Amino acid sequence: MAMKISIDRALCQGHSVCLGECPEVFNVEESDDAYPQVVLLQETPAEELRDKVMAAARYCPNHVITVTEV
Amino acid sequence: MSGAVTPELKLPPKVSGEKPGVGHMEEFSVNFARFLMRCNDECGELAEYNMAGQQTVLMSGPAAQEAFLKGLDKHLSRAAAYQATVPVFGKGVIFDAPPDRMKTQLKIQVDALRYQNMKSYAAVIAEEVEAWVSDWGEEGELDFLDEFIRLTLNTACHCLLGADFRYRMTAEFKALYHDLEKGLQAIAFVDPYLQQPLFEARDNARARLQELISEIIAERRADPDTTYGDALETFMSGTYSDGTSLSDNEITGLVIATMFAGHHTSSGTAAWTAVELARCPEYTADILEELTALFGGGQDLTFENLREIPRLEAFIEEVLRLHPPLVLLMRRVIEDINYEGTLIEAGKTVAISTYGSHRNPVFFPDPETFNPCRDRASTPEMMWAYIPFGGGPHKCAGNAFAMMQLKSIFAALLPKYEFELVDPPEDYQDDLSAIVLKPSSPSRLRYRRRT
């Protein structure tokens, strides 16, 4: 089993919780005139990042991040 | 929803009881949450009512609410629907700004609520709550609505405007704020510029608040090396895409808009949470057990420690289901909509009712029963039925701040004190006289220090 991450950018308002929890996987792209938005740096990160990825998904205030097992 | 309009489209069914001239205004004004539930019961998914000439289509149920909440400003305009906020927030601010500037202002507003700031806000809230309870003594009786209005005004000011402003706040500031809130009653959504003492007080309050906030802005501009870590600093450093900064008027407006969005919504929810805790001793005992496990060793109420308190969260979520602070969300239709074969014409208003949605027995069986353990979000459909913070691209950006603050307050209070109702349980009702829902006054509770 490995993690596969998907994000729904339409829901993202750039709160940056994911970046705080797991900067290895998530970045937040700044924008001049719209909400900053999450960018996925790795879609299938290594197993040792599981706890951090799960925290990012759980604490995202807008439920942007979905983790599935593949 | 699609824009393709064909001739055989139906029109939304109309709600009965319309009166000449005023339409449904009178019934709406008595209790708009109940009026909207009647509209839905009578007409179903779409129900058209008349607000003194403004035709409004209530959209009910998860599918219709999803279509509403996913609507973009160019199709379903928030600005056109929320002109009542313009005299409160100010000219040129948010819903009175051109679309590009509005977008940037909202982005700068959210910047102030990001992860990094949240950590310092958590510390500020813990400090404020501790100061607030410090003179409670062994036992007593308080009106918790008044108390939470005071506490959350302090926390909002402190987090958003810094310690400076917070400790220089005067009774004048609170009174001004109160006048602004009164300026957003239902009548303001018909015409916010009527000649009324209510609106005159609102305008005087807006002008005076700008003077107070401008003073702080001027002081900070004169001392550019100091950092504050609060929202005002974020607002003052924010820029439009052409590099220009926000004007004093816009910064003041953004401060007012942010305080307004966060203050009364939080105080009303906190007061209802306290009342429901007093009404439900069995759930309160479970939460106390949870808090003891998490904080019994003297752990601080930091952002990290507050992230996950499942029983308390579920309790607050249930408070938000039965007593959603914003009952009615509105948009103005910019171009004709075909919603599942029904034509909603440009110029009409569309609305959704969180209060009605949260009482739909299909999704929330036995809806009037307070049950923290019930399902509120297990399926995508439930997520569009349970919408205390709205949803989609315009979801309330303060939702994480609000939850964090509520958790911090009750994680501090519950281990220290127990609460009981002063008045009969049925005396604590939803008060819908202002646009933000709150418990009816007085909301008296008795507290006693735990041994």
C-alpha cells in the first residue's frame, strides 16, 4: 500500500496549514490578486512522510486534500 | 446549473401570502429563519418570495445549495446582494470595490488568517480567556451572551489590531461597534440608505471608527521598524497587482469587515455552546474527560494542542448545526440560470438558508434534538447539507480561526467551572432580530468552581 494524494484546488484559499505540516509534499503558490493556492510537490510520497501528510489532510480547514491508498 | 436557456423552462413556484407593495417583508421580519422553512415546505427545492419588490428564489437541499455555493461572482454576485454592508464596511471596500480590487482585498484578508499568524492568535486567545475568568471567584451568575460579546471583541481586536489597540480600547469603541451591527438589520437589505435613526447612528459610527483606526495606522507608519504580527500589519503591507498599497479607508474597511465577520458570529456561537453545555451534562462530562486527558498535565492551549479535540469539536459542530450564526446567504443573479429545467432570471436574488438546511429531517433525523454524535459530513451530499461556514470557493475564510477560538475558550473554561441554567430550558431561544443569530437575552448561566 502506498499513499496517493489528490487536491481540489477549487476549494483552496491558501491557509497554508499543509505547508506548515509537510513542506516536503505541499507548497503554496503566491498570487498577486487571488488566493494563494496549494501545489503538490509529490503525488506519491514515501511512507516515512505518512504522519505528516495525514496531518496536513486532517487539519486543512477546507478539506482540499484527499489521500487514497494504491 | 447551465446558462443555456430554452423557451420551455418553468418558473420557480411562488410562496403564498404575498401582500401588495411589501410582498413577504412582514412575515420575513418576524422570524426569517422560520419563514424560509415555510417557503421550502410549501414549494420544495426552489421557492420564490418577494422582499418589497426584490424577487428572491430560495434554493434548498444539497444539490441546489451546491449549485449556489459553487457559483462564481460573475454569475452569482455577492457584491450586488450584500450592498447593505457597504455603509458598514465603507465605500470602495469589498462589495463596493471593482471585481479585481475586491478579489485582492479578500486575498489580503485571508493572508491575515494563515498558518503562521494562527499560532500567535492562539497564544493571544489563551491570554485573553485567562484574564477574562480571573475575577470570577468561586461561583456566580453571568449573562453569557454579554460576556462572550466582550471576550470576543477583545480577542478579535487583539489578534487583528494588536495589543496596542486592544488595551487602549474604550467604551466608545464598543458602543460604535454596536451601532454598526444594528445597521445590518433586515431592512438594510431592502434599502441601506433610508432616512432612519438606525442608519444615521451606523454612519456616524463608521466615520468615528475610521478616525480611531487611522490614528493607529499613522502611528505605525511613523515607526516603520516595529513589527506587530497582527492582521493590521498584513493589511498595511498588502498591495494590488500594480504595486500600490491599500488606502487608509480601505485598510479601515478591511479591519471593520474582518472584525464584523469574526466577532458577533463567534460570540453568538460561544454563548450557544455554553448554554448547550449547561443543558447537556452527559456530553459535558465526556468532553471534560477528553480535556483532562489532553490538558490535565498543564499543557498550554497552543495552536498545535488545540488542533484535535474530537468530542469538543463534535459538540461545537452540533451547536453550529442548530444555531448557525449566518442563517441566510444571498447572491444576485447576473445572467439567466437554467436550474434543472427551471428558469431563474437575471436580476432576481437567490438565497440559501443554513438554518433550514440543518433542520432537514432527511439528512438530520429528529432535527431539533441536540446530538453531537449524529452524522454531519459523512458523504459529499451531507457536506452540502451541513453548511455553517458555507462552502465552495467563497467558504468562510475564518472557519479555522473560529473553531480554534471556540476550542480554546471551552478547553480553558470547562476544567475550571461547571455551568447550569438559571432560567427554564425553553427560555433560551434563537434570537433573529439581527442578521447574526444569537441566543435570546438574557442568556444567564450559573457557574461554580470545580473541586
